[in-house]
Amino acid sequence: MYRYIVKRILLVIPTLVGAAALVFLLMRLIPGDICVVRLGSGGGTFDARAVATCHAQLGLDSPVFLQFVDFVWGFFRGDFGTSMWSGKPVAHEIAARFPISLEICIMAVVISNIIAIPLGTISALKQDRPIDFVIRTISIAGLATPSFWLGILLILAILDISQAVFGTPWMPPIDYVPIWQDPLRNLSMAIWPALTVGYRTSAVTMRMTRSAMLEVLREDYIRTARAKGLIEKVIVNRHALKNALLPVVTLIGIEAAFLMGGLVVTEQVFNLNGIGRLFVQSVQNQDYTMTQALVMLVVAVFVLTNTVVDLIYAWLDPRIRYT
Amino acid sequence: MTIAASPSDVLTAVVDDVPEGHRSLLQRALIFCRRQPLGTFGLVLVVVMAVAGLGAEWIAPYSPTANDFSVMTEPPSWAHWLGTDQFGRDLLSRIIYGARTALIVGFSCAIIASVGGMVLGVGSAYFGGRLDLYLQAVLDVVMAFPLIIMALAVVAIFGTGVHNVIVAITIPLIPRCARVLRSSALSIREVPYIDAARACGFGHRRIILRHMVPNVMAPFLILLTAFVGQAILAEASLSYLGLGVQEPVPAWGLMLQGGAEEYASTAPWIAIFPGLAIALTVFGFSLFGDALRDALDPKMRDR
């Protein structure tokens, strides 16, 4: 077990260094000089001194290898440089927008599992019956529906329903209040994007739960349980579901990717100042330091989530260690 | 014994009588339709979208870019079936032309990514050794980037527009295809007929093209179909964010960006129809892809 843990954790290092190298390289692939592109994008004029100052600020005047070491070292210290757009430290900007995105992520995971696990189980238990077709269609539709459209429809529904019920249209608040200060206001803002992203994510989990459940239901020990005369509820809950949910755990890693992709667009729809919106803005504003830091951050979170998921899986399922 | 057989029963009987190896393409297609009703429904959606995209000039009642300020934000009517947007443009015509953009981006990304993935995956599996090791390490790193994040990073570098969007979506799809095809190709490499081909003195090119590639065609086609849907969705997301296809090119994601939210309560059709077009198309590709997987790869059934 310890050998597996150490090996799995050590594997993170080359992946992260590789990802850092890729991000670093990508940002140097920008055609022309970053500073010239950036300074010239407003249409105004600029002199060579401004370009030189910009180069010095970004550390572009030192050798490429040193720049890379600086980039990686800065990342470990939490120092991502200053934003080329606002001039404020990147870490500061990210920290200010992190809580709202994290809260939506957590809520979305909870919502997605609440939807997915019961529906996936029912779908497997009633395989090829009408209800199975309905659930599978819901699941594929979830994958096919763009999250921003779902968000727009949700806003539309909120407006119409509130108009009909209260007489005046109501919109969810857009400024972030921590949950411990005003839970009601906080939840009335975060629940909508969480629902939007959660439904999409649940589609993946639902399919996985269904197929894992189908496999487990054909196992010998389920037949034994039936032969013993156990009631169906106990067989499903205690024997089948427990084992079927094991592979579903590994999905949390994939969900993480879905959530991040979902947040990027959903925060835009609901006008929320989270990490996803910051990312889109930094791309629009050609803020390369910010884009670089955010891509790296997202990849790091994604890689670490997958590592933790693998470790949890190994802990839950002892067979995995020997493979 | 005078029970009249319905036409579909006769068809089924005729089709079933033909031995597996001698079926024509049409017969195979008929069998697919009968066994995969959901997949057939998906195929119909895909075909409708393809016809709209290819024949947009003949089908669309108006020009997608023509403004008519006398009919701004008009609800659906006989003159404008799906209504008009805030600039008086006919929504149906824009959706029909948008199908073309989605089709171009979807198929370009899917074909380039899956062919690229096949070259890398099959090559990596066939030659093995260090090449395989290094290539897998690089692909693993690229896989660490969620699709939309990678696409946005590429857009940040090369800028927006149809061509750049295709590049941006293709890059993250390549390793996803390479990984799947590599594992399929690895198992084929161990099969005796590959050894036999080598013993006959065939070159690498002949073994790869004639013996390995045809055997990874099933996962290749399944991935290709799945990628078209994913690429259309990714393009719509990028365009919605203002970082994909740019005006005046009609694109579904773009239609939702331009004021769909502002007019949500007064002209909901502006927000509803383009999104429905995206969802139905991607839904069609998913259903068809799932059915194709069941038909081509019996081992993966029920998954």
C-alpha cells in the first residue's frame, strides 16, 4: 500500500512540471512580442522604453531557462506576478474570486450525485423498460445541452415564475456574500449556477452508476442473496449499490474537468465574479500573465484531484494495488 | 394461415435470410435501424442538420445577415417561423446557416483530431519502445488540461475566428483519441497475423495500413462521431463567450450571446431556438454514436 501511495504521488511531479512547461511554451507561442501586442492593442502609440519596461516586468529580458525556473518557483510560492491588465498581483485577484467558484463546485457535486445515483440505480434495476429509456434520454440530453443555454432558460423560468407569483420579476443577486454572513442571500445566488452545472455533470455519473450496477447485479453473490430470500431493498442497498459505487468514485476526477469547463461559461451567464469569469476576461483582455497563472492553477487542481481520487480508490478497493 | 404480414415484417424476414457476410450496405443500414431505434432517431437529427447546413442557400427563406428594422423582436409568425432577433434578422434563416458553421467546425475538428490521434496512437503502439514512452508522457500532460480550458488558452494565443477555433478544439481532442486507439492497437500487435506479416517481410507501412488500421476502425468511427458532438458544443461555448466564431458569420453560440439574456423576458424565442438547435444536434450525434458503439463493438454493450 505505501509503495503504491508513494509511487502515485511521485507521478504527480513529472505531470505538473510537464504541464508547466506546456503552459510556459504556449504563452511564448504568441505571434510577435507580447509587450508590443499588448501595448498596441489599444490603438495608441508607445515607445521602445515602454516595451523595455514591460519586458523587465515580465522577466522577459532574462534567458528562457531562467524564466521557466522563475515561473515554476513562483508557482510554488504562490507568486504569479502582476496582472498585465489591472496591475494588481495575480494571486490577489484569484484569491478574491476563489470562494464563490469553490462554493458552486461543491454544491454542483452534491446536486449531481443526488440526481445521478438514484436515477442510475433505477435505470439499471429496470433495464430496457420504459423508465430506463426515459432516464437514459435525460442523461444523454444532459450531455448534449450547453450549460450556458440551460442557464439562460433557468433565468427565463425564474423571471416568469417570479412575475406570476409575486407580481414583480425577481433576479438572483450577483454580488457575493459569504454563506456565514447571510446564508439565504448566498444560497439564492449560488444555487442556480450549481443546478446548471450539476445537471450536466450528473449525466456522466448516471451512466456510470447504471453500467456498474448492471455488472454487479449479475454477480453470483447477488444470486446467493436472492436465493437466501433477502428482500430486494436489502439486496440493492446493502449488496449491490455498495459495490457498484466503487467505480463511480473515480468519476469525481472527470467531474472536476466538467465542473471547471461548466463554470467558465455558467459564471458568464449568471454574471458571477468567479474564477471562470476571470479566466474569460483575461483571455479577452490579452492579460497573458493572468491567463498563464489560471491555466496552470486549473491543471494543478485537476491533476491533484485525480491523484487523491486514485488514492481513495486504492484504499476502497484493495485489488487495485496489484495492477 | 392468412395472417397478413406487415411490410416491416417482410423486410425483416428478407434481411435476416441473407447470411452475415453477404449483406449489402443498405441491408446493414436497415438492420441497424431496426435494432437501434434511438440511434436511428439520432441519425435522422444529424441528417436534417446536415441537409440544412449544406443547402442553406436554397432552404433559408431570408438572408442570415439582412436587417429588417420594421420587424425587430417579432414573435414567431407565418412570415418568420421562429421570429426575428433584435436587429430584425430572421431566426430560422440564421439557425439554418448556423448549421453550416457548426458542421464545418464539428467535422473539421473531429476528422483532424481522430486522424491525428490514429497516427499517434497506432504508431506509438506499433513501434513501442522509447517513442511510445515519450509520446505517452507528452499526451498525458496534454490530457491534464480540461478541453475548454485548453481551447481558451489556444484562443488566447492565436485569436478568434473559425480557423483558430478549429485549431483550439482539435488540439485537446487529439490525445483523447490517441490514448484509446493505442490501447486497441496494442492488443492487435500481439496477434499472430502481425507476426506472420512481419515474417513475410512486409514493410512497416504495409503492416500498419493493411493490418493494424482496419482493425482499429471500430473505435475510430465511434470516437469520430463523439468528437463531432463535442466539437460543436465547444464551438458554441467559445462563440457564446465571444471568443469563438465572430460576427457576421452566423453561429448558434453567437446568437445566444447577442442579447439573448437582455431580451429573455420580452422575446424568449431569441434565447430558446438557437440553444435548441445546439442541443438537438449534439443529442443526435450522441444517440447515433452510442448506437454505433453497440453495433460495432458488442463487448462495450450496456456500458
